[in-house]
Amino acid sequence: MSVSSLSELAAVDRGANAAKKLRAALRGNLGAVAVSALGMLGVGIMLYLTRDGAGAGGDSAWYIMGAQNLLAGNGFSRLSGGGELRPITGFPPFFSVVLSGLAALQIDLYFGARLLNALLFGATIVLTGLMILKASGSGWAAAIGAALVLASSSLIEIYSWIMSEPLYIVLALLSMNLLSVGIAVRERWPIVLGGLLVAGSALTRYVGFSLLAAGALCILLFGPGRRRWRLVSALIFGSIAAVPAVAWLWAGPSAGGTLANRQVIFHSMNPELVDAYKGELVAWVFAKQLPIPWKPRALLAAVTAGLGPVYFVVSSLRRSRLRVPLVESYRAALKWLLVSYLVAFLGVLAANSLFLDAATTLAAPARYLAPALVALVILSTVTTAELISQPGFGRKARATALVLGALLVGIHVRQSLELLPEPGLDLGYVRVRQDFPELVQGIQAIGEDRLIISNNPEMIYILAERPAYLLPFRQDPYSQKPRSDYELSIRATRRQLEDGAVLVIFGSPDHQALEAMDDLNVTPLAGFEASMFYGAAP
């Protein structure tokens, strides 16, 4: 073959490669545009759904009080029933710090929280899509992953409340992106920045320690280069990520001898709570409305979400002959980081339910598992896209995966559409404040010189921005052990009632509240649709 013929073939080859790269770039750009559009749609939907205000629950009151006292120069603290300042020990401070920063800009605290979470929802959608795009190179996979986050009714409800999960999820995604870059290119500056973000995530939710463990482990085991570089990098990352949160725990929540206001006591997990966790995991993949019995739906969910990740782990270990593989690409680093994070995250949740908090409610799994949901969407989408790109799979397999992804999005969209009509979302205490104005007026009519005691002091604060004392309970809700100071608290509360304090009971009192009311010897003062007021019996 002549030299000119070889040159022509080389030119054709270069042209084909250039065309292939151009098509890949166009697909990537289209994927980025689609992801960005879905993110903006998510912000708009969230603002619409919270048009009556962001939802608020018991935890929200603590975050709001914390932000207000930070702004007032009182530190991360709350108001007790008589207006006394008490340090907040059961919650990390960073979400309240962010809220106080918005309030410092003369933004109403409730509106600022609503706007912040709407923007965080859009950021979560965009980060999910762009991380999938970068790790898989697939525009359609990025769009489906972002759409799954947008359409998730669980995430929509969580982001519509004044809660810390949205901020935590965004910090976690940003940190995982930076750590994957640092591991892949063997650079320390992304690892340092990632460590700072992990520190922020742990100061937003204590479950952020799972990200610290996963990041340090991945840097040490999977990072390229010499062992010494990996060890030093893991130590640098771990120190930056851990020191702020550990210092906070040591100086604040642990000052009284407890961990984040919790005693470390083993207690078995409520079987109903276990079922709630399992039900939420299955509902991530196939929404609760899918008319299929639970067991086959659970099996389908496990196969759909787990096939790609299992293929990745098994094939990676097989290629490395069952040794820990060193990674030199963003794609591999991100996948191993996500796998490690999900394992560590679920481990922390299990430890919390088994050793720290026996009062976890049946409504908690959706909120607690939300960060794992976003991580699983990224991992499953990236690994599934990688699986169907193997030589054994043709266009039909890719088309089937695309149809399945669109079907999953459609199922979730159908469920989430139920949130749009009036009155829309269940906004917790905010909904109570809107639906029962007479109750709010009744609480506000209680003179400032009269104390308020309640079975739900946090609701008092959200409804009327007044602090209240907690009704004494014989049993500690977190440890499920009898309180040694119950009788002392009853005597102190009885004296407050005799001095004119008002007991506000929301809903139907449980057996502990009824026991306390009987011990206090109270009599009804006024009744409302959602509450009863009591005073000291004559």
C-alpha cells in the first residue's frame, strides 16, 4: 500500500474519531442542558408547593430558635418555658448558622428557609445529573437520574420542610464530587476542600460521620500512587473533616456526659420501624401506588436498583483478582466512594436506632434515608449505564433500559402529582397554624406573665413564637428508661400551675401525658378543635 493511501486511511480514522468525540460532546451538552432545566423546574415546583410556607415540625422549632439566638448573640441556644436560655445539645448547629446568615441579610427567617430549601432542591437535582454525566458520559442516564430525584415524593416532602437534610445532602454531594476528583488525579487540594465540606455536613447532621469514614477509607484503599501518599492524604482529610464536629461534640453535647444529648444504651428495634425502613427502601424504586404485592415488588426493586452496583463490585474485584483495586479515574473513584458511603450510612442509622434513640417514629425512615436515596440513584444509574454498554448488550438492551428508566420516572411523577392540588403538602405545625386560627389566638391570649406547659412545646413556638416547658413524663423517650427526677418535676410543675401557668395539650394525650395530668391534678380551662387548655384544680 502506498504512503498516500496510508495517509488517507489515517485521515479517515482521525475524522471518524473526531466525529465520535463530537457526538459524545453533543450528547453530554444536551444532557447538561436537560439536567439544568430539570433543576430549575425543581426550584419552581418547590416554591409552588410551599406557597403557604415551608413546613415545620418539632426539629424545625429548634433550628429556628437556634438561628434566632445566634443572630441575637446568644450562641446556639433555645428558650426554655420561662425565657431562660439553654444550649441546644441534641442538634448540630450548621443549618441554624446558615439560617441566621440569611436573617442577617434582613430576610424573614421562615421565607429564607423556604427559599433556601427550594434552591437546595434544584442544586440536588443538578448535582445528581452532572455527577452521573461525568461518571458515565451518558446524557440520557444523567437526565433519568436527575428526573428520578425531581419526581421523588419522599424528597419533595422533605425539601418542603424546615429541616437540615436538604443542606446535608448538597454538602455530601459536593464533597463526594471533590473527593472523587482528588483520588482520581492524585491531588490533595480537592481532598482538602472535600474535607471542609464533610466537616460542614457532619455539623449539619451527625450522620455525616459516615461520609468521613467512607472518604478516608476510599482515599487509603483505592487512591493511586504510593501507600505513603494515600496514608498522608487520608490523615489530612480525616483531620479536617473530623476536628470541627468532634470539637463541637466534646465542648457542647457531651459536656453532660452524653453523646449529642443521648445515652448509649442498647435497645432492640421496633419491628414496625424495621418494616417502615424496608417499605421506604422499596418505595424508592417502585412507588407505593404500584399495584403489585409487597414481596414481588421488593424483589423487582432489589434487582432494578441493585443489579448495576453488584455487577460493578463483583467485576471490579474479579479483574483485580480479589485484591483492593487502585483507581485512576473519576468514574471508578465515585463508584467506590458511593458504595462505601451507603454501607457506612446504613451502619450509622442502625447504630442510632439500636444504641442512641429508642424513640424513632414510624415517620422517620423517609427523612433519615433521604441522603442514601440520592446516593443510590447516582450509583445505580452510573453502574447500570456501564453494564448495558458492555459488548454483550446491543441497542435493544439499551433501549429497554431507557424505557425502564422512563417508566420509573413516570410512576414517581404520578405519585408526586398528588402533592400539587390544594391544600398540597402536609406542612405540619404550619398547617395547624393556618387551619386553627382560634387556637393560635387562644395561645397568644395567655398573658406574658403566665407560663405555658405543654406536651408539645415546639408546636407552641411555631404557632405563637412563645417558649413553653415540657410536660413531665415518667419515661425518657430516647432511652425508654424511667426518669429518676419525675416526682421532682411533677412537684415543680404543680407549683407553676398554682401560680397561674396554663397546660396546653395537643391532640389526644397518650398514657404518659394522662398519667402526668392526673398527678398534676389539673382541670379544663378552655377547649379548641385541636387542643385543650388546663389549669390547677381548685
